[in-house]
Amino acid sequence: MATRLQSRLAEPERLPQRRATPGIEYVSQQQGVEILDQQAWKYLGMSGQEFVQRYRAGEIDDPTRTDVRRVAMLIPLAER
Amino acid sequence: MAGRNLHEAYQNFISPMSEALHCITEVPLIVRERNRLVTDTPFSVTLGKMDPVLLKGEAPLHLTVGQRIRIIRTEDPSDVRGPFKIRTIDYIYLLATTDDDEIPNFQWTPEDRADETANVVTFPHLHLGPALTGSKPQIRPKNLHKAHIPTGRVSLEAVIRLAIVEFGVRPHRQDWDAVLQRTEAAFMEWRTR
């Protein structure tokens, strides 16, 4: 359990260092796609693309649950 | 928050939010680059990648913060602050134990379509997590954590203050209360609903 939880914790040193604004990381659309995909696999066991399609089609079971909300919040990062 | 142009409105929103969060964590906000800003389009503002963030203190906690926003253009010529403002699409502010048992989970999804069967409401609300309800609550024993407790709109600063004052999270700066008062006052003045 401890290992699983540890792996889910945010790790600031791994975030892209693109701009020098303290406390804010500005990411590109491509980086957003990668983040969405990474988190969709981590929390929901599917790709980011599959998640977005199923989410918008209303095909995600209980879309109000926390793990779904975690990933849904990231959708705009990946969009043009 | 508002601004004379999209970039100013965007920056005036995320900078105070970042400053408030910096009172308790070094994990940065993640947002899209500013060269792609357009009106009426969703943007994410998330603490890290939406993973639980460890907060140190008397009892360590996990914090999750996420908002989706859009920049809108208002038509009030008397508003010297500028025509561009930030509108919240939804938010989630979640405090949990380090085992990820939720404590309070504050949510608001004003642009969702209310659907009782899908457990979707559009008013600001709170879910009481297992860390508060225990394993055998006397009402709704199977799903009390699904109940939507009305809250009114909750500021991020209120949640940070809750973590510090009530749950013993250790602030990273001595003047955290002044910082939160300042950033929260700006939020209260500029919010659009």
C-alpha cells in the first residue's frame, strides 16, 4: 500500500521546468497530452484519448467519483 | 479576477492561487502556456498533475486541488479593471488522509447538467469522506459519502486555512494568514458568480 500511495504523490522535481515563474508551471499542449495520458492510465486504466471519448459520450461509470474528476480536470491541458 | 486583456486576466487569477497554495506546499500549479489563450474555452488550473500532494504537520494529509475555468469578455464599460474575467467551470478541493481516505471533498460543477440518477448536482457542495463518517454511519450506511452537503461557494484559501488551523498542517511561511486574507479578498472582489 505504501508503495502504491507513494507513487501517486506529486513529485515537483519531475515536472517540466519551462518558465521561471515561481509556483506555476506552464505546459505546452503536447505536454498536456502526455500528462492526461499518464494520469488516465494511473487512475482509470485507460489512455487519455479513450478517457476523453468515453467521458464525453457519457460512458464512464459514476463520472462524479474522485478518480474520474482527477483526470477530467486535466482534459483542457491536452486540447488545442 | 479580471484584466484588460486575456493574459492579464489569466495571470491575475492564477498568481494569487499559486501564492495561497505556496503557504503549504512547494508543488506548483500546472496551467497551459499563455500564448494559446482564447475566450470561452476551458482551461485547467491544477495542483501538480492532480495527484494527492503531501502536506506535513501534526498528522500528514493529502491535498488535491483542481479547477477548470474559462475567460469571458464582459460588456461593462464602467469597469476599469478590464472586460476580461475568469469564470469557474468546476472545482475540487480535497483533503484526505495519507491512506487516501477522504476527509472533506469540496466540489462545484455549475455547468454540469443536474441529474439525480447520475449523482450530479450543480450547487457547491461537500462530500464527507470515510475519515469523517467512519465505517458504519447511522444514516445512508452504504453511501453516506455520496451525499451532497450544500456549502455555498468555497474559496481555496478557506480550504488551506482549514488544513492549517483545524488539521494541524504546518505552514511554509509565518505570514500565511496575511497572504490568505489578501488573496482571498481579491477572489471575493473579482468572482463572477
